[in-house]
Amino acid sequence: MFDLTLFGSVFVTLFVIMDPPGVTPIFLALTSGRTAKVQRRMAWQAAAVALGVITVFGICGQQILDYLHVTVPALRISGGLLLLLIALDLLTGKADEPTQTKDVNVALVPLGMPLLAGPGAIVTVILAVQHADGAGQQLAVWLAIVAMHTVLWLTMRYSLTVIRLIKEGGVVLVTRLSGMLLSAIAVQSVATGVFGFIHGSGSS
């Protein structure tokens, strides 16, 4: 039977990790300067890319990490460093340049991965799929994953109305604030990965 409790647990965990409200200002900053049609397309592209990455790792994530000899702390540090580069662009204003805003599909990187489908979400899904017993629990886990990405898409899709309200000056402010938030997320990801390496070496 369908496990409603497991569905709620996985959904809430992913909601906290993927943080749709927190992603909103970063999405607005990274997609500023594009037409509304392109922004709407990038909203679903980012959600679709994240869902695709999460699905792949949910099905064979542990095998991929084992084959590449990649540890979870290494995954966290690499994702954190990538986010830090994007955060520096937002803080210095480089993301406002035409080459950044019009030619680069930020729906793929960094929005789809590693911002949405980051190390935390990937590890959560791998563990949830591994520990799910029977068809009912597996169904609950995968429905929770799909529901979470639907929420992400809706949040980004309808956050575009904010741009029309805050105008150009507000977008610049949101961009700088997003750079600060994203840099903090990046540093936390790197720090978590470093601590993971320390604890891992200490226990071995």
C-alpha cells in the first residue's frame, strides 16, 4: 500500500534542503535581462534538469559514486566551489553583462545542478530509495520527488511577477542579496564536505 508517512517525510526533507523560497531570489537574479517567455522556459528547464539528475542518482547513484571513487564530502565541496564562482559573479555584477544573461543557459548550471539537485538532495534521495521496501514505499518516495520538483517549478514560474513589481533597481538589489545568500550556501557546502573528510579519516 501507498506509504503516506514516508511520502510526507521525503517531501519535507527535500523541501528543507532544496528550499524553493530561498531559490526564488537567486532564480530572479540569474534570469534577469531575459524576456518573460525565456524566463518561463528556464523555470521548467531548471526543474526538469534537477528532476533528471535526482532520478539518475536515485536509480543508480551509489553505483555511480562507487565506480568513480567519489565520496559524498567530495561531492559537497565541488558543488560548493561551483556555487561560489556563481555567487562572486552576482556580487561583482558580472552576471549582469549581456554575455552572461543572454548566451548562457543558467537553467542547466547552476540552477538545475548543483543549486537544486545539490549534494544534500542527491544523498537524501539515494538513501530514501535504498531504504524503501516494497512497491508502496518506492511509489511514495518517487511521488514525493516529483511533487517537490513540481513545487520548485511553480515557485520559479510565478516568482517572475516579482520582477515586474520591483523594476530594474530592485533586480540589481536582489542580485546582490542573492550573491550573498549563494556565497553563504557555497561556503556551508564546502565546510560540510571538509568536516566529512575529517570525520571520515578519523573513523578509518
